[in-house]
Amino acid sequence: MLTGTADGRRRTAVRLTVFSVVVSVCFAALGISFWYIQVLHNQMYREMAEANTERRLPLRAPRGILFDRKLRVLVENRDAYVISILREHSGNLDRTMRLLADATGVPESQVRETVARHMSTPRYQPIVVIEDASLAQVSAVLARRLDFELPGVFVQRVPTRRYPSGGLGAHLLGYVSEISEAQMASDRLQSGSMVGQSGIEKAYNKLLMGTDGERRVMVNNVGREITALAELPATEGHRIQLTIDYDLQQAAEDAFRVSGYSGAAVVLDPRNGEILALTSVPSYDPNLFAAGIDPATWKRLSTDQLRPLQNRAIQGRYSPGSTFKVVVATAALEEGIITPDFKVTCLGGATFFNRFFQCNSKGGHGTLDLRHAIERSCNVYFYTIGNMVGIDKIHKWAEILGLSGKTGIDLPNEAESLVPSSAWKKANTGQRWYSGETISVAIGQGQVSVTPLALALTYATVANGGARFTPRLVRAVNDGSGWKTPADVNAGVIPRLKPETVAVLHDALSLVVNGAGTGGGARLIGYEVAGKTGTAQVISLQGAKQAAGRTDVDLRDHGWFAFFAPKDNPEVAGVVFAEHALHGANAAPLVRHIIETYFASKEGRPLPVLAPPPPPAVKAAAAPAAGQDRPH
């Protein structure tokens, strides 16, 4: 009995000892764990906890869609994928960039350059490294475990610009690309935003951009999304209806394509200043810029000697040649210096201020009044009345008609046209104007230098009787509540030309096309087209002598054809400028195609198809013989 009791006490003591040891071990383990977590790795776990934070992902707003005047889509949006790096979650940024380049096939130098360009942006903002990523690139990135191999890298679907007709109207519509640092400073936009860089895309960028949205998510320490918190959807930019007519724009570009000329065309409605077509050739495809242009393509475009990035319609400045004679005639009539019956006898040239100036007809035109002087483009007639009018009155009426300075079109980077005056020469050279200089100006040479747009506006002003409109490209804007006409639309413009001046100019310009003038190539059965050819010297007569024997297209003169139709109630006006087309008559068929398309479209007839003409002969630049004139 005593023995049993002692054994029981021993077993109880052993159990208590074991229990005490177990409890002690457990508490020790807890203490060690507490020390491990709270002391040894305190900083790491604090950072991990802090990293489980909210991330704000921008949602790019779709840009507003652009339509033509009949609401046909000119520019729209498409979905694309972008691959971005979020530096605050990338861990080893150098390794991430290297692995991302390896996975996507993008040159590592390009990835590094992109990231370096955005190092000034906050670390919590994503840097778009690959715009418009291919499905293969997206798959390659997603196939990797982003948590470990590419931390901080993520893929987003975003709206990107699309130009369905490729290069059609490229200079007019413009293009978009990533915002530059200078633009960020001036427009207060975020790094990585896609903004308009030229054309309508730039001029109306603020309307087109819309408002970006935002997606708030909770992410862990390696950037993995844990849960979505909220989403503020993006708001599409304003939709804009342009004044452009797609058919007419296509006709103008087809005319250049078939003729093979470079140049520009501007077509307006002379009744209100709306631009119906505006093209510059050669051109480019703005889709190349929509998702970031590659360096090789940019270098090719920016160094091309044909300058496809220059908008010749508003930035190119050229001598207007004989198209300028309309301005001199207007000045002479409006100032009361001559009447339409004023006559001059042309013998093939005339002497002014002890210098002989030749006419475009070696044998002379005989005695002409104003109508027939314009029809035959007689230089001697315009030397004579230009000398009578004087440079300052010529300048004055050039301004009234819209040929001097800027037209004010709603496009960026318009160049100023120049029709000199005595004050201009004094201010720019410090010298006085010499009357002999007016003789060259009177036929659109000398220091006269104008854009195709300004000359088109001038003929639109003559067509409508002298009401000068500011050319415009936006017809209506839709912010989601319906189409509204902009408040600054031209209205109430008063004609400034005398009816008798308008009548004689319209008669004379009709004779150029339908009489014995050089504009017969623009003649259109059933419609009385009026217009004027012009030939602008590219190289002086002396220079041509020195260049004799060379075969160089660049030495050939430029050709103009300025026009309106129908003569008595003009609905369409404009100009075609054909680079190195030899003379204005070669630009006339391009005009005929444009006008024919206008009336066919208006009347619901099938649109004309332009047949390819025989290739123009290219001859060696020969030195003109003494007294030989350039065709007008």
C-alpha cells in the first residue's frame, strides 16, 4: 500500500516536469519568434506591411473622333496594349529592364532610354515602356511570373489613335505622340500623355483629349493586385465635325498622285471660308506616330529631301507668278487709277527705269484692255499699271484680299505671306523702296512670297465680291450633348470690292479658262470655271544659263492654278500649286478633276475617275535664248 503510493507520487512528479518543460519550450519558441519578427526582421516586415498599399492606375481617355462635313469618320480610336514599369515595385530596376527587353525583343538600350527619360516622374507613377505592344510581347510578359521575374511590370489595354485612310489629309489632321517636357510645362499634363503634335490634333488638343480616369487597387509588396477598390471611368474627348469633304480631299490627293507632282491644294467655300480640302504632297502616314514612332522611321521622314513632314499648303512660301496679277488689277481699279477699258500696247517687252523687262510673248500681244491682258497674261500691261499704282497700294489691296500676312486658319505653324511695301523694306533692310522694284512685283515675282492657302483665300475673296473670311476647319463640336457650332464662326463679312471691279475680274478670269488663255485644261462642260495660271521662277534667267545642260527636276519652274466656279455664283474656290510643273497650265487638269468631283458629289452623280496622263518629258535645263520668256 505504501509502495503504490510512492510510485504514484513519482509518476505525478515526472508528468509535472514534462509538462513544465513543454510549456517552457513553447514559451521559448514564442519568445524567439517574437524576437525574430519584432526585432530581427522588424524593418523588413514593416516595409512589407507598408507596401500593401493602394495603387492608382491612370485610365487613358479616348480622344474625340474627327468627322468630315458629312459625318464620315476621318480619325477614330482602337484598343492597344501598353507595357509599363512601376519603379516603386520593381525591386532591382536594372534587372527588370534587362529581363523585360529580353522577353519582348525590344532593344535594351531603348528600354533604358525610355525609363531614363521619365526618371523625374514620381516612383508611384507607371512608365510606359512599350506602346502598342504586340500580342506576342504581351504573352511573353504574362507568361513570366511577374511577381518574381518582372516585379513592377504590368500590362494595360488603352485607347490609341487610328487613321482609317492612312495618309489622306495627314497634314491637315496631324498626328499624336507622347508629350514632351516642354509641353508638360506649358499644358500641365502628365508624363506619358499622348497629345496632338500637328494639324487639327494639335490645334484642338484640349478638346480632343478628354479626361483621364483612374482605377484604385490594393497591391502587395511585389506589385500584385490584391483587390480593386474603385474605378473612375475616363471621359472621351469632344467629337469634332470638320468642314472637309472626304470626296474632295480624296480627289485632290488623287490628282497629285496621278500627275506625279509634289505640291499643295486648298479648296474653300467662298461663301463662308470653310475649307473643303487641304492637302500637301508628299505626305506620311500618321498611324506611324500613334503608338510611338520608331527611330529609323523618324530619321527617314525627317531627312527625306522631299520634306514629307512639311505642310506646303500653310508653311511653304513661293512666288505666285501671274496669279498675282489679279491683285494688281484690283488695286488699279479700286483706287481709280485705271478703268477696265484702259489699254496698253505690248511689243514683247518694255523699258522701265532704264531697264528692259520682257513679256511672256516674244512677239508681243498688241494693244490690250484689262480683260484681255488678264486672259493673255500680258506682262507689259501689268508692268505698266503696277508702276502706276505703286508698291504701297499694291500691298494695301493684297492685305484686303487676304494675301499678305497670315490668314488666321485654325491650324498651328502657319507661315506669313509677304507682299512688300516701302515701310516693310525700310524696317527690314533700312533702305528705301525703289520704283524699279515694283515692276517685278507687278507680275508676282521679286520679293512677293505667299502660301498656297493665302492665294486660295485671295481668289475666294475675289469670287464672293470682296468679303474676306477667316479660313476655318471646324464646323461643329459635340461634347456629348449634341452638335454645336463654334461661337467664332465668320458672320456678317461685308464685301469691299466695287461691283464693276468684281464683274471685270470674273469676266477676265473666265476668259483665261474658256477663251484664249492658258487655263483651258480646267475647262469643264456645263460649268463656267474661272481661274488664272501662274508660273513661278525657281531659278533666275542668269542662273538657268549657268545650269544649262544639267538634267535636274529641281530647276524647273513651279506651276499655279487659282480658280473659282461657277463664275457668276461661285460655290468653290481655291488653288493648286504643282512643284516644278514647268508652268501653270500643267496644274489646270488637277483643278478640273477637283471641280468635277465637287459638282458630281453635290448632284449625286458617280464621282469621276482620273486617268493617268502620259508621263511628262523631263529635259535638260537649257539656258534661255536672249529675249526668250517663260510660259505663263
